Amino acid sequence: MPERSLAKILIVDDDPATVELIANLFRGQYEILFALTGEKALEIAASTEPDLILLDLMLPGIDGFAVCIQLKADPLTEAIPVLFITGRDDSAAETRALELGAMDYITKPINPLVLQIRVRNQIALKQARDRLARLATTDGLTGIANRRRFDEVLAQEHARHARSRARLGLSRSTSITSRPSTIPTAMCSAMTVSVRSPRC
């Protein structure tokens, strides 16, 4: 059985000491990424697609609210849960963060045990959502991606190429389209396997 990779957490804070403090809480349990600015956070999130983002509100350049807005507007990063960790302890900021799509809002000073539990819960929820998404986008009989998955990947690749100003094109696969007579045989083989060894 292949070894399961660690979930990725992106820590975004302009204070290196805070980044190190939070990273030390999760070292060995998760793969840790970090950014000291909002711009760098957006770049890392788009290129690595972390499982959770721990985001400070007060950042140089664009603030945490702007980062959250951009994350939720991008098909590549919209499903990544965001957990704000900030020194701002006012209900207006908390309300705005949650309205923008953040999953949680934690104020500093950080309670290490509470943060660890909240992170663990958010990672578990993200992994459950990912499993459901895979089931919803894969044909149960053949295990092949369905039209919904095609549409999702197309939207993601369009966003990626729009950012890099690269061209995006589609090509026809010759393995199936050039030999249409093999499709029924392949489907019958898949059905036979499915009947002999049902999935539980």
C-alpha cells in the first residue's frame, strides 16, 4: 500500500517568530509551508494547493481579508479552508472574515492545544470533502473521470493559464476515438470485473 502523504498547511504571518511558533506545533504531523506576505501566500496557495491556510489579518501589502477574497475567487484555491489567526479581537473583523468564507477565527495569544484541535478538525473535514468530490466526479463502473470532473479541471486550468497568460488548448485522445469498436468491449470487461469482485 502506498505511503500516504502528509496534509499541507500554509502559515501566513508577517512575524517570523509567530510562523516558527505555529510551525513547531505541527512539525512532523503536517507538511508546513509559510509566507510572510499576502502576495506570496497567493502564489504558494495556487502552486501547492495546501489543505489548510492559517492566515494573519494584518499583513504588509494586501491584508488577510484581501487574500481571503482572492483565494475564494480562484477555482484553484476556492475549496481550501482558511482559518484566521490574528491579534484583532473585535466582532466586526470576525464577522467579516466569516462572511468572506473563512472557516474559523482565532485571536492571539494562541492557545496551542485549541489551535491543534481546530486544525485537526479542519483537515479532517477537508479530506472528507475531497473524498466526496472524488466520488461525485468519477464514474463508479469504470473509475474514469466524468463530465463534472472535466468541467472542474477545465475551469482550474483556464484560471491557471489566465494568470500565466499561456495558451490553453484541447486535443483529441487517439486511444479511444480512433478505435470506436473497442469501447463496448472495454465496457463489458469493466462490467465483468465489477460483477465478479464488487466494491464494498
